[in-house]
Amino acid sequence: MSTTTRMVSAGIMAVMLSGVAAGCGNTSTPTPSASPKVTGPVTITFWNEMTGPYEAALDKVIHQFELQHKNITVDDVVVPNDATLEPKLLSAVVGQDPPTISQMNPPWATGFIETGSLVNMNPFINSSSGFSLAPYYPNLLKAGRWPDGGQYLMPFNMGAAIMYYNKNAFQQAGITSPPTTWNEFSKDAAKLSGNGRQAFAITLVHTYPWLAFFYQAGGNFVLKNGQPNPAAFSATGPAVKALTLWSNMVNNGSAVLTQGYGSQTDFANGTSSILIGTSAFDPYLVQAVANKFPIGIAPLPGDVTQTTSAFGGYLGIFSKATASQQTAAMEFVKYLTSKAGQLSWMENSQGYLPVRDDVASSAASFLATHPAQKVSLSVLPNAIMSPKVAWWDEFSHQVLLNDIEAVLLKKETPAAAMSSAYQQAKSLAQKDGTY
Amino acid sequence: MVRPGKIMVYAFLIIVLVVTLFPIWWIFSTSVETASRAYAFPGALWPNWTWSNYRTAWELAPWMRFLLNSVGIGLVTTALALLTSLLAAYGLVYLPTRFSAIIFTVILATMMVPFYSIIVPDYLIVRDLGWLNTYTAQVVPFAANGFAVFMLVQFMRGLPIELRDAARIDGITDWGFLWRIVMPNLKPAMATVSIYVFLLSWNAFLWPLIVTNGPTVQPIQVGLANFLSTANGTDWTVLSAAAAITTIPVLILYAFAQRQVVESVSRSGIKG
């Protein structure tokens, strides 16, 4: 389903952008209404991917917002995942019938901005009823800001890659503290492996666990002009270095590639003892492990730099909405990303992190009992978001995931895989554009 | 005395039965298992009978609404597709014009156009008609089906042409001939077409997802996807309970219509 729907998305995006090329689109940069207040009753439609337990958590935050804004009703529309939200959103934009506001990944926004479909939030943020961007983590804000200076997206649901480990297994192997360098990481994993057990269970549902290692090796896939960075893909570059670390671990039996979230199953039943994921893994792991062993949580080991990858969704407002809806949507964004909204979101969602640095001080008791969020929050300010260029999503989901998998399955060498990935990245950048 | 050959046959059938039923048992046993035991390796064959998973799954989504939506959309789509296909096939076979061959070719050509390539134009039409977020948007685009017309044309061509001549001599109109002569003789083909269209409708995912915005009108496939999919992990016990809730009505339906389903699948060469 994922591959098909992504192909559909690419097709619809082409239709949308061809409309712009033909002069059919409104390419001016829309700004939200100057109206500072919502005067009458207004309903805004909010498309998001908060399924399952997150849907209930979001419902609570929305309810709190509606209590404080009696004139605004939020129509919450939940879509299963990225692979389905993207084609749904694209169809709606092409059909001139988008929601008022939607969760989205920054790479999708480029096409929407080009067609004038997305609102630049700066005028509202800077207005008298706006809000200060100072408390927001700059690295997260940056991914929602485009080269024209417009803040088109605001970060909403964030996670950062961290390491979960089995404390009992570490103790039995004589490892007293979690690894802090790649060298320690591979040595510890080797000590923890054997007898059919591979210590590091690799999750490849998304690229962010691997991207954390790529960033630690000093990697950056995108140049300032939005084109693929050849140095990142070179045979001596960071991508090959990170891939080589993982493939060596698979080859010597200290790591194993799992399908879907099989890594969580391996970790919970004790066949692996190291897992890399976001803090949103925590509720699933706590339930699955059920006190069979204590779960340790630590920042990822570092290499050239001590960083990690951030992963999550942003909020964008569509220009097709009425002025009143746009103002109401901005009020909603303001609330969702406010200190109170983010505190409620973090505590109720049991996994996502606040996007601003003033929340942790008010959540001391929560963080004391939720070490995954605590560790994730400690690394979030230095975490790196995925690039926002238009070609990134297809490259990340189709090319990079396949190439990493090919290397781990010994079908390709790291250098050959990255050489091929570079050619495909160039081709995608040519086809889809950059910013 | 039981012959050894018969014992071998029964032993083989029992093995096939166990292999076939095991995944269903696994889903069911996981659905009544505690989370930690569900992750255990090797897994336990006998569950812990934790029925609260069903309550959790039931409370997380309006499953009955999703099921009723799917059944309703499937039945209406099937009825309409059957009606349009019968009329189209009748016209092509019994009321030929010089354009019949071209029209039939065009109908066949619609089978070769990937659905994904017409999503945007279909979406624009549905939007302009004001059908977004309605049952109509999920039924009407599938109320005519090229494959169904093709199937019925082939079966109608198999009926003796003398029947038509005899009916005319007896003064039966086209409607009467279709209703009283053709349809009773086309029951197997109609059953095949019905099951094909119903399965197509039942399994539809992307289109309903794009044109609907909430559980009020969404079918079970979209509801289940919303439930299954999280960006961070899977709660296998509750997921299995949801899978069981949504599978049981289909299994009951299948038990009643088993013969027709098997025959239609073998006749058309299609699988659900």
C-alpha cells in the first residue's frame, strides 16, 4: 500500500504543479487574515495522523482548546499515516477543497507553497494577537521556514531517536553503562550477542534511526541550494561510514534487520537487547516487556558529533480557507504549540515531545516517571530534522530505505549503494524540484 | 475395516486443516492474550483469556458503523453494477448497431486504465457534484464495471439465438425477454459478477479514504487502517481483537454463501 500510494502522490503532485506551470495556480504568497479575533462561530477542519491512542490524546487537547474558544469548533479528521495523508491532501488541494489545517511533513509543503495553497504564518505570528517564537527549539522551527523567510509550518508532534536497552542483559555481559561512542556501541553489541541472539534489532520502518548515525558522522544530504550533496554520498563520506558500521554489525552477528516493528518484539522477548526508536516507542515497550526486565534509556552513541535525528509532523494552514477560518486555525496552532498545549500533549500522548524549551520546567513530576521523554528532551535541542526539499520524501522512503536494506542483506556494498542513491537523488531533484 | 488409503487421506486432510486454521487460531489466541505473553518467544498455544482486549478494541472505534457502511456500500454498488452491466450486455448482444463493436472495445478499454490514474478527475467530478463525504461518492463511480459487462456479454452470447426468435414470435418484449428468459439462464454469471463487484467494493481503500472524512460514511477497510496504523509500534493484542471483530461477520457470511463464492472464483479466475 505504501509504495502504491506514494506513486499516486507523485502523480497528483505532478498534476498540481503542472497547473502552476500552465498559469492556473495562484502563486502569490497568501497571508492569514488581518482580523485579530474570531467574531462569529467558525468550524475548522483538521486533518492529522493521530490514530489509536494518540487520537484520544489529541481529542483531549482539542476539547481544552474548544472550551477556551467557544466560537471555534475543530472537526478532527484522522487519516492512517503519511502514505495515505499525502495523496488525500494532494487530491484535496488539486480539487480546491483542502482542509483548513493539516498535519504534514515539510517536504510536502514545497508544492503547496509553489501553488499558493499554504499560508505564510508570519503576519499572524507578528500581529498583536500573535505569539513569540523565542521559546521554540530553533532546529524544529527551521524545518518549517522556507528560503523566502516565511514560516509556513509550525512543529507539532516531535520525537528524537534514543536508545533503549535491556539493563539485565547489559549487567550479565559486564557492561556498566550504555555506550557513548560508535566503537563502544559495536563492542558492547558483540558482547551481548551469541547463541542465536543479535544484540541490536534494527527498525527500518522509517529512515530516522539510520539518519541519526549519518548525522553523527557529520552527514548532510542536501546543499544550501536544495540539490543533493555529493560529498555525503561519496565512498569516504558519512553515509558510507554509517552504513558500514551497521553492515559490519549485521555481518558479525551483533545486529539483525527486522521487519516492521519486529524489533520491539525481539527486544521485549529478550532475543535482542538494544533498540533505537523515539520516545513514542516507550508505551509499547513498557506494555510488551511488562517488568520482565528493567528497560534502560540513553542518548545514542556519538561519532564526529553527538547528535540524533528528530522525527515528527508539522502544522500548515491552507489559503483556500476563509479569513475567519484562517484566523481560527492560527489560534488553534497557537494553542497546540503553546506551553499549556504542549504540556497537555506530551503528558496525554505518552510519547511525543514538546516543541518548545519552556515545557520541561513545568513537567518535572511527569518527566521523573517517564525517562524516555526525559532522555529524548535532553537530546532534542541538538537533534537534526530531515531536509524539507521536495525530493526528500520519495528519496527517503523509496531510495534510501531500499539501499540501506540492500546493504544489510548483503546485496550491495555501502559504497555502491550510496553511489546509486546519489544518481537517484539527482534525478528526483530534477523531477520534483527543490524548494 | 477402514482402508489404509482412507486413513492416509484423512490424515492429510487433518494436516491441511490444521495448517489452514492455525493463523486464525493465532489471531484469536493473541486477541485474548496479555501483552507480555503475546511478545513471548516461543509463543504459548493456549492463551490467558484476557477478554478486556475486546472491550478496548470495541471502544476505540465504531466497528458496527464501519461494518454496516461496508455492507451497505457493497450491496448497493453490486446491485447497480449488475443492473447497468445486464442492460449494457443485453444491448450489445441482442440490439446490435454498427457501433456495437466499437462501444464494446471502449468498455473493454476501461479495464486497462489503472484506477490510480483517474483519481484526480474522479475526485473533481465528485467534488463538483457535492458528493464528498457521502455514500454516493463511494457507490456511483463503481456502479458501472467493464469486467462485469464483458462477463455477461460472453455468457449471453452462449445462449441460443433461437430463444430470442421464439420469444419474439410469442410477443415478448425486450424487457420481458431479459427478465423472464435471459436472467434465469444467467444466474451463475450474475452470481460471479455480484461477488466480483462486492469484493472490489469491500476491499476498496484509497478512494474511500480520499473522498470521505469520518467514520459516519467510511467503510471497514479505512476504519481498520486508522486503527492498525501508528507511527511508533503495534499493540498486537488489541489489534488482534479488532481483526477478530471485523473478520467474524465475514466468516459467517462466507459460511452461508460458501458454494457461490467458490464457484464464482473458479468461474471468473479472480480472487478477492
